[in-house]
Amino acid sequence: MIRIYLSRLLGERRVTQKDLSKKTGIRIATINEYYNELSDRINLEHMDKICEVLGCELTDLIGREKR
């Protein structure tokens, strides 16, 4: 199962979804879908922007967990 760890990263960095939306230019609704792991598709440009703003690697943001 592919997991999106955005909620954990935002909590660790004390960044709100709204702040991340403003800093990345990604719609808050899209950020919320990633945050709640409701998205079944990811935009690589979005992932790149999020990693840049949060100062993380892609592997910190998404990962695969065994079922």
C-alpha cells in the first residue's frame, strides 16, 4: 500500500495545510486530499514543491508499506 506521510511531516514541522498551500501554490483542497490520504493519484510536480517547502526528500513524503 502506498502511503502519503504529509500529516506527519506537517505536524513535525508545525506547518498548517493553509500555510503549505500558500507556499506551494497548490490548492488547499488538493493539500487536504494528500493530508488525509484520499487521493488515488499524485502529481509529481506537487510532490516536488512540497518537498522543497518542507525541506524533505520524496521518500520522507511517500512510501510503500507491506500489507
